[in-house]
Amino acid sequence: MTGNARVTAVLGPTNTGKTHYAIERMLSHRTGVIGLPLRLLAREVYDRIVALRGPSVVALVTGEERIVPERAAYWVCTVEAMPEGMGADFVGIDEIQLCADPERGHVFTQRLLTSRGLHETLFMGADTMRSAIAAMEPKAQFLKRERFSELSYTGSKKVSRLKARSAIVGFSVENVYAIAELIRRQKGGCAVVMGALSPRTRNAQVEMYQNGDVDYLVATDAIGMGLNLDIDHVALSSLTKFDGRRMRPLQPNELAQIAGRAGRYMQPGTFGVTGEARPLDEAVVTAITESKFLPVKKLQWRNDRLEYGSIDRLIRSLEMRTDDEWLSRARDADDLTALKALSQMTDVTARTSTPQDVKLLWDVCRIPDFRGISSGEHAGMLEVIYGYLHGKGQVPNDYMARQMARIDRSDGDIDTLSKRLAYIRTWTYVAQRKGWVVDESHWRGETRAVEDRLSDALHGALTQRFVDRRTSVLLRRLKQKESLVADVNETGEVTVEGELIGKLDGFRFKQADTSSSDEAKTLKQAAVAALAPHFNLRADKFYNAPDTEMDFTEQGGLMWGDMAVGKLAKGDDPLKPTVEPFVDDEAGADVAEKVKRRLQHFIDRKIAAAFEPMIAMSGDETLTGLAKGFAFQMSEALGVIPRDAVANDVKALDQDARGALRKHGIRFGQFTIFMPLLLKPAPTRLRLVLWSLQQGLSEFPEAPPPGLVTVPAVKDAPDGYYTNAGYRLAGERAIRIDMLERLADQLRTEDSRGGFEAKPDMLSITGMTLEQFADLMGGLGYKAEKGERVKVKVVAEKPVEEVKPEGEAAPEAEAPAEDAAPEMEVFYTFKWGGNRGAKPQRPPRKDGGKPRGKPKGKGAPRDTKAQSYKARPPKKEKAIDPDNPFAAALMGLKKD
């Protein structure tokens, strides 16, 4: 560097023309070298300079590409591939803020410290590097650049609502593919740009976006590194990324680098978030729009004065620390990790004895891990390459040919092709190294040809997967014409220019899965023009349709035939829900209002018919006082109330009030107060929907199948479900409330305190086995005691003995086996447990006195004289049938 050489730092946000300025400065000199952060960007700058000066004087050097004409004067390189010691007049380093990057920062820092042009040196990057550059290069001059256009924040938007010419940024391959698939379904297609793509694939994808074949771009944060595209809006799908070690939040300056891709030159740009990314804090938004970030305090550094005396000495020199307050020793990069792994291999250490061997080993370790499979596999491949280079001086042709043969295949999906491209990059890198292969020009051409074939195949696979060609063609045709021919057939299928784009379902236009009109406004407008008259005709037909053509679903939907035309919504009164019609905005307010009115008429009539007894009771003006209040409670509860919920109110009702309510069909049961007519399937189904609306449930529980006395318990059922379904939960099952009251009537006659067994009628009512009945009784508050006893067999009457002919012996009767075990049976004794539910009925009084309290219910008091109030009345002797031989034998035994 001459004494009057200038060192300038051109700092500022994105879209300030820094790279363009650097190209102009380099071309003003006789020779120059510019280092760029990405292979893709290097290729872009190379193409621009070739267009200006021709290919004969421009070189391109990256890890996988090497185009060096004999009269090369201007070298465009990735920062890692910049040649050293050339003595070029101009040296430029782009994105100098990457000095702080944990992965590659030490390379940029080394260029900042050592790379200088003979006449001019230029560092381009963010203003956060001002203090660091001043500390590292006191003679540096600073030139601040301002954005050409305004950058503003638009908040959070769904992917479906993003405008055309938007870039959606993901931070992993999986994330990019998922977003691209969503864009294809909703918008017709998108281009995909990732740092791992070859320049050929990337350029083909970008060309689709730039020429308008697709209006959306899905990319990794690689677009933040200077790639110039016509982007109006950048949407961040995440605010975190995996940095190779862990997931970490993105810093404001990193977000700004990506967001700044929106708006080119004088065109303003916007940025925001989408997907699962939370909205940005106001402070972060201000920092991005005003380009105010915390300055860089530490630069990543690794010693570049390496010692090749031995592998251990080389590792120690790479791990050397620094006392400079601005520098921080970088963590182990992939090349150092690989060196440490190879140093543990006996074959490698045995070969490596001289400084030349150590330097060769280090050069091999610097082959990037393009495949990213595992450090172990990468180290194994490096061992093979080092073995060839050390033993034969070159990688053999047959070995290279075998690698090409494995990779040179264009079949497979996107992931398969991407992996092959990653593999070929390794051998492209090897072929680019001077002296590593026998015929450099052949293998450089061969690896480039394989990469091109794979790149074309990958572009085709990406396009096939993420671009709906039919919709893309329709969009382009729409842009070329003022209007398109649209039509709707009898089944509601909508076509534009003969292409099916969707279907009219009810009063909503549903886009076909492989089309994008639903979100591409321009294309949808063509469909809406044809749909306008159909919306009005269909609305008239619907308004005049009978109620029998309509129905509601158990989730509150409203159907017209098999078409969803609306849904129920919560109203001020449980019996007065409102309706929300499903009508596209394009149909117009008149159509929406007509559909809404018709749906409201339908549901009002449906409720009036299903709950007619209850509505009549609510309107009965003869009900007064407590009776009127109780009728109001029944109406609010939709005709079914657990008795324990209104126990005090029931006690307060006198006989006249109860009688008046009974006239309207109310039954005062022991467990539930209900209107039997409202337990029928139709009112029950509607009641559950209305109740679910009032509860604000997101998913409505469905009614049990009609006709079942008991049903299995529903897991995680919301409170109140069983009552509104017309059931009461008891143990592992729920029993219908009207059948439960019939069971309760029978339980009243039993001695609940002394204990009783289940009668056949009880099991018949419930339709249960004895074990299931025991569980049910436990759910009702009874304790079930299980026991066993000898089963009493019922002996059938013997038939009249047949008279045998004289001389024929009669058959001998089978004598019971003396040692046969008696057959046992299980039985349950039920006693009141007092642990839940209603109170038990009092057992008859032992003193034979009159029952306490006033008689309850209708009619005269029961004749208490005819009843025995002993706990266990004496058993009556049963009359013996003289014609029953078994009974006669039993009588004889008693006499004996």
C-alpha cells in the first residue's frame, strides 16, 4: 500500500448503493479485487462487470467456481477465496459487519486487518462498524450513505393477505418449503431462493419472479446479503434462527438487513411479520426504520500466523488467544473441527511428518462441509482425499469418475436433488484447487456440467412443486387483457377462459385447490363478474325455499341442502339466537340481508315448534308469583333443571303453584325437574346447540343416539352437558332422566337403610347387567355390598309318567352327585350412602304410627292401617299347590 492510499468505510443501511459505488470505484482503477459474502452475490456482481468491461478482463473465484482469463484485471471473489499478495490497485470488502458473525467472522476480521489496495481500500457495511473500523484502522475515512427510499412497518399479516411482489423469509429449508407450498395453494405459486442453491438454479428461480410468472418469493435470510430484487414487501415468518449451535433470537440489525431488501432505489418498501412470528416491538421497529443499532463491540478473530511444524503446533496456533480488547477468539470453525478429528486418526498422523504434510492436511481440512451430514462422515471423506494427495500427489481419475457417476442423476425429488448438488460442490471445490486433480480443465468442466444438469433438474422440481402452471398462465393472460371470459354451470363450477378455477358453494366462491383466484384479486374479479347475477338468482330461490330444505348441524351450522349458508350465534335470550350468513362480500349487501332474514325465520320457527310447551308456559298470564318465576327459570334452562339446583325454590312452591305448573307438562322428579315432551330427540338436539351457544363453547358436544336408556360417560364433558342432553351421570354411565325417575319410584318402596337387592324390574328399566346396575347405584349415592350365595334352582314340574308295556323296565332316575359343588351366584345389597345426589326415601316406621308431616302429592292420605311398619314383617305362608309333585314332596319333608 502506497503512502497516499486511501482507506474508506462506506457505511449505511440497505438500498444505499454501497455495492454499486464499490463497483464504480474498482473500475476507475487499473486492477481491483472485491470480496463478497455469498457465492450468489459474487456471481451477480461478476455478471454486471462483465456486461461493462467484457469477460476477458474479469475473473470469478469462489470455492466452487474459478473463471480466470489470462488478462484478468478485476477479480470478483467470495471473501474466503480472495487471493492474497496480488498487489491490486483497489481492494473492497462488502458486508464488513460480518466481522462479528460467530461462524465466518474471523475471515472478515482477517481481511479488515490485512487486505489493502495499493491506491484505495473500501469497506462496505452497516454503520454499527464505525467504532471498530476506527480502532483497527486509524487512518480510515468514513462515508455515510442514506437509504434511497423510505422503509416502513406494516405489522402482522396472514400469508393469504400479503400483496404481490412480496418476499416471505424463512430460516430453515423445511420452513421455506412449507411456506412455498402454502403460497402455491393460495397464490398460484412462488419462486424459491436459498443460499445452498447453485447460481444457475437461483437465477432461474429469480427470473420467474422478475418477469412476473409468479408474484411471490420465498427465501432464506440469504436475500439479506445484497441480492438485488424487485421486492415491495418483506414478511418475516420467524424472529429466531438456528446459528449452528442453538436457536437464538434475531438481533434488530439482523432483522434490518433482511427487511431492507424491500424497496429498490427510489421505490419505498414495507416490512412486517407473518405466520407464527409475533409483532415487532415498537423500539425494534424504530431501530430498523431509523437504522439505529448498538455498535459492534467485539470482532471474531483467529490467528492467521500458522505454525506447520506438527499437527499439534498447528492446532495450538489456531487456538491462540489475543489480548486486543476489540478481538474475541472465534469458536472452532468446521475446518478446525475437522483437523482435530483427523489428528486422532492413526493413518493420518503416520503420514504427516513434515511441515509440507501439515500444510497439505490443513488445506484438505478447509474443504467446506457442503453436505452437512455429520462431522464424522465429513472427516472420513477428508481422510480419503488427504491419503490420495499425500500418497499419489493427486486425486485419481477413477476415484473422481466414481464420485461423478454416483451424483450425475437428474431423477428424484427436491431433497434428493439438493443433496446431490451439495455433494457435487465438494468435488467442484476439489477440482478448483490447483494441482489436486490430474486434468484440471477436464474435471472443472465435468463438475460444472454435472452441477448445471442438477441445477436445471432442481429448478424444474421446485417449479413443478411450488408453481401452479395453470393459474400462472391465467394470471399472465389476465394482465394482457382487459377482461376474461368467465362462466358458471348448473352445478356451480366456475371457469375462466375455459379453466376451472372454483365452485359456487351456497353464497360463497370456493377456490379450487390447484388455483389461486381466491387470493389473487385480479383473477377473482373476473370470476365475480360472472357470479354477480348468480348470487341474486340463488338468493331469491333460497328465500322462497321451504323449511324442509334447511337444517341445522350439531355444531350450529345452517345448511341449505348440502350447502353451508350460515351459522348460529349467541343471542340475548337462549331461545333467540342470531344468525351469521355465509355470503361473499362480492355478492352485495342485499343478498347478504336476504339470506340472513330467511335463516332467522327458519331457526325461529324451528325453536317455536321444538319448545312449544315451554314457550306456551312462559306466555301463560294466569301463572303468578313463585309459579311464574319458576316458569321463567325453566325457560332459561331450556326445560330441564337438576332438582338440587332449585331445591329451595321447589320447597317454596305450594300445591296450587305446582298444580298449575304440572298442567303445562312439568314433572317434579326426585332428581330432575323437566318437561317430558322436551326430552324427545329433536328438542334435545336443538337444546344442546342453543346451550352450547350460550356457554360460548368452541366445539359443541353432540346429543346421545336416540332410544338409549343409558350411555357411556363422555370424557371431559363440559358442566351441564348431561342435563341438557336429558341424562344424569351416575358412575361409568349416564341414565336418561325420565327412566331414572321410574327407577326412583321403585326405590321408594325399598328399605334404603336396612338394605335391599335389585329387583328384575329395576334391571329391566335400565337395561343393565347387575354389575353395571351396582355402578349406577353407586353414582346415585348408594353403597353396594357384593356377596355370593348358593344359587337356588327352580325345578320344573315332572311330566306324567308314561305307562310302559308289561315286562319293560322303567329308566332309572339320575341321582345327584354327592360330591358336586353347589352353583354360586353373585348378588348386591344396596344401602343409602349419603354421599351424593338426592335424599333417600324414609323406610317404614317401626312403631306403626302415622307418617310425620302433611301428606304429599295428589289424592287422599294413604290407608296407614293396611300397612305394616315393622322393619321385617313376618313372611306369609304360601298356599301349596296339591297338583305340584315337588311341592307335595317339600310338604312331606316339613312334617318329618
